[in-house]
Amino acid sequence: MDVAAFFADSTNVYILLAALFGIFMAWGIGANDVANAMATSVGSKSITIKQAVILAAIFEFSGAYLAGGEVTKTIRKGIVDQSIFAGQPEVLIWGMLAALLAAGTWLLIASRRGWPVSTTHSIVGAVIGFAAVGVSMDAVHWDKVSGIVLSWVITPVMAGVIAFSVFMSIQKLILDTDDPFNNALKYGPFYLFLVGFVIAMVTIKKGLKHVGLELDDMQSLLVAGSIGVAMTLLGTFLIRRIQFDSKADKKFAFTNVEKIFAVLMVFTASAMAFAHGSNDVANAVGPMAAVISIAQSGEVVAKAGVPAWVLLVGGIGIVIGLATFGYKVIATVGKNITELTPSRGFSAEIGAATTVVLATYTGAPISTTQTLVGAVLGVGLARGIAAIDLRVVGNIFMSWVITLPAGAILSILFFYMIKGMAT
């Protein structure tokens, strides 16, 4: 291959930069956001960091690759009015490259400090920054932005309510009974069915369209129900093998019960990783897909498919990010907000996973970080406000507030740098 000829073609250069900046952004998602899928499992000592990385590698990647396309469309076309760039498509290319680089840089800074910030905030702030300042205020669909911002408020509350409700049901059906261990064996499979069914539904309705398989509503319910039953049978087989240890309960009354929930958490962690991959891969591959479609066609197209290799790059980047830097944010979310046991972590994860799946189903790019923190707070509140470290929560909220303007400012700087080098 003639290297000089390759780099002389601006289309090749833009696609290469999109891939590099996209994998950098995906790395940032893995370093910061994948902790949301695994933090409660690691924090409650249900799984080790090494096991978390392996589970995330499988399920984050699967979610990103199979079900990542729906939200990707929202990020790419929903926030910026592409018609404004019709006569100058290269400006949108510069802007999207700047947005990827800006959001990735902010996530690198936040991850080094162990701040669980929102990757959705980061990329949306970056896109708004270059579009509003680098082009015009009219380039931003402010009505779409307000809807996304509203979802950032609604989803943590929704996740908190679901997590609170799940934990209260566990308390009533299992923990506050005369025989908690046998009741955990009895009711555990029902919770597993819920997880399997919800995750299967979003995969069928959204993910399988990308591989050319579409099912009607009745077929979808039957397949999702079958997957839920299969997960229930597997989980039941595993928890039935747990032996009751009378000595273990002397230190902590629910040690044997928590062993059961530790097994269940492997399933919820996997489900949350799948849900997270399907939702948050959009933050990396959305701008990538925009750059590639414009660079190849030479114009701002109204509709462009997301190439399979773009989702592949996003999935790989996410897994590498978790493996290299994810442990810092895992410690913040999993250990520092409130004390988590497997039953509390299970409740938080099922609340967060359900919320993220519902968001992916509607195409709303929510913040997984805020969803899980909301779920952890919901579980903490079930034990009373004193169970929550408000100082840690305050720091987390502060990092959320900073993220949107940080992404915008960095994006403006990178936009003018890229524009200066390209012209």
C-alpha cells in the first residue's frame, strides 16, 4: 500500500481519525462507565475484579454489537441540525472529531480521579459546544437537548424507585421471615426470571434488527419468556447447590442468604453489562458513524447506517477501558456511597438494568452513571439516610455538574485546532 497516497486522500484521513478518536472515547466509557455494570457486584464481594472484567468483556461487547444501533441514531442525528451543514459537510466532520476527542479527554481526567461522571453528558456537551460556538446557536436542536436533560433527572429517580421496591420485596419475602435461607431459595428464581425476560425483550426488539431477524410481538414475548425460563432454571440449579452453614450466620445473621444473592448477582451484573453496552456504545460510535458517512459520501446524508465494524471498534474499546482503568470508579460507586451486601447490590443492579433497558427500548440516551447511582441511593434509603455517605454523593453530583461544560469547552478548543490544521 502506498502510504503517501493513502494520507493524501482526506477521506481516508478522516475515517482513520474517526476510528482512533472513537476507540479513545470507547476506552473512556470502559474506564469510567462500565464500572456501573460491575461496581455493585465487586463492592458487595460477589465477584472479583478479574471476574468482573471477564463478564464485562463478554456482555458489554455483546450489548454494544447486537443492540447498540438504536441509541446510536439518537446521538448522531438528534442533537445537531444537520441541514445547516449541507453546504459545508467538512465542518460537521471537524466538529464530530472534536467532540470525540473532547469527551474522551474529559473521561480520562475523571477516571484518573475515580469520579463516576456521565459519558452521555460528556459527548452531548461536546457536540453542543462545537455546534453552538463553532457554527451557530441554531445548529443545536434545543428541544431534543431539553428532552435528554429531562431524562437525566427522571431515570435516576426511576432506578431508585425500582431498586427500593425490589429491596423492600426481598426484605419482606426473605430477610424478615423465620426461614430466610429457604425463602431465598424459593423466591430467587422469580427475580432471575425478571432479569432474563427484560434483557431478552430489548435484545429481540432492538438488537436483532441489526442482524436481519425481526419477530412480531407475540413471537418476541414467547422467545423472551423462554430465555427468562432458561436463565431461571440455570440459576436455580446453581443456588440449590449452596449448602447451609449454621456457623456462618453467627457473625452476620444473613450470611447464608447472601451467598444465594451472590450467585444471582452474577446474572444481574451480566444483564447490566449487556444493557450498558447497548446504550452507551452510542456515545463513541454515534459521532464515528457521522464522520464516516459524510467522508465517504461527501455530503450530509439524512440517514446513514452504522457499519458493523464501527460497533466492533466501540465494543473492543469499552472492554480495554474497563480492564485498564475501571477499578478506580468501581471503588467509588461500589464501596464508598453506601455499604453493599449481595442482596442490596442485586436490588440496585436490577433497578438500574431495567431502567437502562427501557431507555434503550425508546432510544433515549440516558446516563448509566446517574441511573446506577440513583439505584444505589434507593437501596441506601431503604436502610435510612444515615446509611449513605452524603459527602461522597455530594462529590459525585459536583462532578456531574462540571461534566457538561467541561465537554463543551474542550470541544470548542479541539474544533478550532482541527479546523486550523485542515484549512
